[in-house]
Amino acid sequence: MKELFNQYIQNLETYIMFRIKDEVERLTPELEAKGRSPISLAMGAPTSNPPLFVIDKLKSILDERGIHTYSVPKGELYFRKAVSERMKIKYNVDVTPDEVISLIGSKEGIANMIRALINPIPNEKEKDIILIPDPGYASYSQMVITSGGYPYSVPLTIQNRYRPDLDEVLDNLKKDGFNPKKVKALIINYPNNPLGVSVDRNYYRHVVDFCRRNKILLISDAAYIDIYFGNEERPISILEIEGAKDVAVEFFSFSKPYSMTGWRLGWVCGNKEAISMFGKLKSTIDSGLFKALQKASAELLNSIEGDRYIVEENNKFRLKRNEFVNGLKGLGWPDFHVPDSTFYVWAPIPPRFKTSQEFTSYVLQKSGIVLVPGNAFGKNGEGFFRASVVCSENDLYTCIERLRQDGIFYNV
Ligand SMILES: Cc1ncc(COP(=O)(O)O)c(C=O)c1O
């Protein structure tokens, strides 16, 4: 059977987070036996309950007539209107309901947008190219590869302050023997997973200008736009930048701000033509979201309860981030970038470990703490690990105590 599947699927590895989950399951009896039951700092999935408001809404909507029948692939008008209002209220951005499409989570949307862009061609150097952040969300490269494209890394490094000069990236792409005309899109993701960094308007202006000059689609993944702690400016929507709508679409998710990962809800909005092309593909592969989910979440989007929930959760994430960062420092970790957004901590591995994978495997087997190796996010992630501080404060405290008891210090 295997040979019947296309070459990309044959060579594909299961997504890293699910591989980690399987490995943890395999090791659980052994870890429990030595008093080190697994504590997961791996998945980017908040563990709080969603706002009570949306659960109550959903329950009441379930009895409505007609709510259980097919929706439409682009989403019900009430959902798209609520998004349009949210974009106006939060970002002062004008998108009409026709420039919005509902998604079965932003992961589905980004994967299908990529699929809609790429012409699959087997020859490596002739493939359509998508520029992806490195380190970045591990799914991007898999999405591009399985669509028959080539994911070209845009390096996010301490040296470039995580704001790469995109003209330099294009020069390097040419030097590497690729045809710049094959570049179809640039994916950006600020606040960034796994780095926890966001950027200012000036950098966004450079990004929009680059995409306009090179006539490529700008895909902004704003999954973490609501998760921030600084006193400075909130993370901005790319669509706030003048001229962005000529080249950009932006993906949003209910998963992270409202702890609704299992509901699978998101939206994409922006450039009308791109949204319409994407809508055609969506209409062939899904028939829209359960209407009750759309209705309940539409009411949540612009509610006081929803806004209050985000503020409260962010306060908890900030406290937990501080607890974990300080805990690492107490174990000898040198200063590293403290994230101003997202619920991720991105820290260097102790120097005695040769690779991120070696470190995270050691910590799992010794202490039962589940971390993600930095190289899972791209080659620039080597030498780092990611911890997601979504568990309870008590669990985080236990993690730091276990590292101490098990002799896992930065310099030992
Ligand atoms: C950067 C980024 N984008 C998108 C997603 C997908 O989120 P969802 O499909 O739950 O909306 C994630 C999930 O971890 C993510 O980290």
C-alpha cells in the first residue's frame, strides 16, 4: 500500500508533538515507577477551561432549530460579521465579511492556503518556494513539502534581533541556486512560536514593502496575537500597515487566547482575491464548521467576558513564565531572552549536551519533564529547547525541583 501514496507522504514523519506524545506514553510506566510521572511542557495547549460564557452559549444554542445541519465552507454570515467587527474594534482594520473565511483551526487554514499556492513539480530547484521562519512553527515546513513545494528558511537569530532583512534572504536564495520568481509567499509569525518575540510597526512596514515589491503573498500567522505581557505596544495585526491588504492575509485562532484548542476554530482575513481563491479550494474539501460553534464563538469574540478572560489568562501566563525563567536562573542558566508574548520559554541547552534532542531526551528519561528540542523548529533552533508554561504553577515548581534533585544544572 505504502507505494501508492505520494513521495511526500511516504517520507513524512508524524508531526513532532504527536511523536513526543507517543514517546511519553511509552515511558510513562517506567517514569511513574521512579516517582517521575510525566509533566508536559511540550504542547502549546492552554490547560484552563474556556470562558464559561462560551460554554453556556453553546449549550443554549444546541436546541435551536436548524443548527445541526451543514453550514457553508466560508462560514456563516454572523461569524464573519463578528470577525469583521473584531478587526475594527481591536486593530482599526477594515475587512468586510466577504474578506473573511472560517477555519477548522488556523493549522488547517495555513496548510490549505499553502496547498492552494503551490504547483507540485518533482524537480527540487524548479519547485515553488514558500519562505518560512526558522525557528518557526514545526508544521510550516511539513505543509510546504507535502504540497510539493520547497520551504526556504528565513533565519530568526539573536544577531538579526529576530527581524531578518528580507532582501538579504532573497539574495541568499539566489546564491543557493534557487529562482526568486518561484517564491510564492512569505510566512511570518509574530508573536513567534517558539521564540516568544514580537516586532514593531517599522519591521512590519519592511515586510509589506518586500512582499509588494516582489509580488508575493504575505501570510501572517497571528495565532498568538492576544498573548502578551509587556507594558509596551500590544502585538499588531499586519493589516494595520498601510498597503498590507494589497498583499496580505492573516490567520487567527481561538485556540490560544480562549483555551479552545479542541473546538478547532479560527479565521483568515485580508486580501479579497486571495481569500476568494482560498475559498474555492475550501469548498471542495470541507463544508464549514458546526453552526453552534460558529454562533457561540461569534458571540464570544466581541464580548466583555471574552476580553476579560484574555487579560486574566495573560496574567497567569506572565506569572508562570517568571516562575520558570527564575527557576532556570536558579539552576545556573545565563541570561536569555525573556519572552514578552506567547506562553513559550525558549532557552539554551546546557553546554555539556551536544544537541537539543540529546538534552530533551535526557530530561524526559531522568526527570519526566517533557520539553521540545529546538531543532524541531528548524536548523536555527539547534542548541535551544522550548518549554510551554501552560501547566499549573505547582507543576512548574515541581519541574524545577526535579531538575535540581536530578542534578540538571546549566554548568554541571
Ligand atoms: C504558530 C502557530 N500557528 C498555528 C497554530 C495552530 O493553531 P490552531 O490550529 O489550533 O488554530 C499553532 C499551534 O500550536 C501555532 O503555534
